[in-house]
Amino acid sequence: MNDRQMVSVADAMLAEGKGILAIDESTGTCRKRFDSIGVECTEENRRAYREMLLTTPGLGKYVSGVILYDETLRQSTADGKPFVKYLEEAGILPGIKVDTGAHPLAGHPGEKVTEGLDGLRARLEEYRGLGARFAKWRAVITLGAEIPSTACLQANAHALARYAALCQEVGLVPIVEPEVLMDGDHGLDECFDVTEATLHSVFNQLYEQNILLEGTVLKASMVISGADASDRAGVEEVAEATVQCLLNTVPAALGGIVFLSGGQSDIDATVHLDAINRLGPLPWPLSFSYGRALQAPALRTWGENPAGNVAAAQRKLAHRARMNGLAALGEYDRSLESR
């Protein structure tokens, strides 16, 4: 895939009124979610759950791409059609998570760096051959007493940039995800400062590694109060701070930005996305790349009766996808939740 083709894929990922469904949970994370609904975390149950999500009727109307886990990329529907093939026929781009997780950063207690660069070139080539068209790498930035350190920001930014370079070498569009965690009692201003510093570091490294920005997508945190903050910022404050932070740090050439939900409730993630998109026009399209905030209602419904509640669970997912598709246009109305 040449530069022009990668730009076309990035454009398709940010198609108007569409976003990205993240179902790239590791087996360990999937086990926690299945435990919460009383379903055994077997390979077949994971496959059946993800088939339910991916075969939701009309999903492609509001979802442009799906981030898969290694296991899922290789799986098929019950009647034998590979998930990748099914997605392609539905007009949805298959993507793949490629990092191997965040691990303690040596010499910096309480901070982490994401690993997975060793052998990544060969893995990306294999994923490209299996049908993936984009990839994702997540870094985690924790706010706390005297953290994040400059060393943490630089280590994670460098890893994100090296990953992005390897992606583009084999023709995959990289999603770079430097997540500033909601954990803690920090206020909006502190989140703004850390998010701004994080994004400055990331884009400096992307420049140093000769990344084609037009063929790159940022998966960003919203600038938001910590989950345990006593005085949490309102919707408009979050929207204005998020947009200002992005304007301060993100080059206009970037292919687009999708937001992570980062622990927000299903409705909060949609309301904030809508408020952000009402502040345009902006240099880049802004949409969503939600995991739990899209899946949670469907997961609960499916878990009540995995064999019998497939259609009901799919309706839950379709509804949340539609609500977020409207929010990506700045056209969401909370009254639509009850229709």
C-alpha cells in the first residue's frame, strides 16, 4: 500500500458520521467482562460473543472500522466465513491491536511503558496478509504526585512513533493512542497540562520518525476531571478544554482523531463527543473509537442468554453505534435514547 492508499484508508476510518468499534480486549480483560455476566471465558464463547457484535445488522452505517485482537482476527463465523472477510463485505475496515501491554518503567515507580516492538515488523507483515488495514498501539499515562515524568512521556512517545513507522512501512495505517488515564482526583486543569505535554511529545517523535501524518489517526483522551475528583467539570468545560488542547498540539495534516471513552459511562461518552463536535469547524474530523462504551449494553443482554439473546444484544449495539454516529456529527439529542 502506497502513501495515497494509506491516506485513503485513514479517510475511510474517519468517514462522516462513523467511528471505530474496539473489540481488542486481551483474553484476560475478556475474562473479567465475562465473569461480570456469569459466562465462562472459553475460546468458543469469545468467538460467539464477537460474532454477535460483528454481524450486527447495519453496523457499517455507523462503524467504519473494528479493532480486533490477534485471536479474533483469525476466527470465523459459525458458518465458516472468516471475520475479516465478513467485515470487508459489510464495508467495515479490519484493524488489529499490536502492542503487548504496558509494563513498569524501570527507574520510575508508578509509571509504565508499552512494549511490543521486538519482532513487530514480522507480525505486522503477517497481519497485513491476514487482511488488517490498520493497527493500534496504546500507551498509558498516569497522573499523580510528580508524575508523569518527562522520561515516561518520551519513552512512550518514542515507542508509539517507532510502531507507527513500522506500520507505514508495510502499508498499515497506525492508530497512535497515548491514553491519559482518568484514575485519580485531579482536576480539569491538571488533565489539560498533562494531555498537552503528552501530545507535544508524541507529535515531536512522529516528526522525527518521518511519519506520514495524513495516513495516521490519533486515538485521544478527552480533557476531563479525574474519576474521583470532588468537583467535576461540566460537559461544555470538557468540550472546550479538549478542543483547545488539540488545537495547541495536533498538526492540521493529521488524518483524523478518534476519542477513547476512558472509563466514562455510555451516555457521558456520547454527550461529550457531541459537545466537542458542536465546536467546529476544526482542522480534522473528530469521531469515536469506543470499546466498553459501545459494548456494555450488548454484553449485559447477551450474557443473560447467549444463545437466545443475540438479536436483542445486537439491537443494543446498533443503538449505541447510531447515537455515537450522530454525536460525531454534533447532531445527538438525549431524547433519542428512549426511542
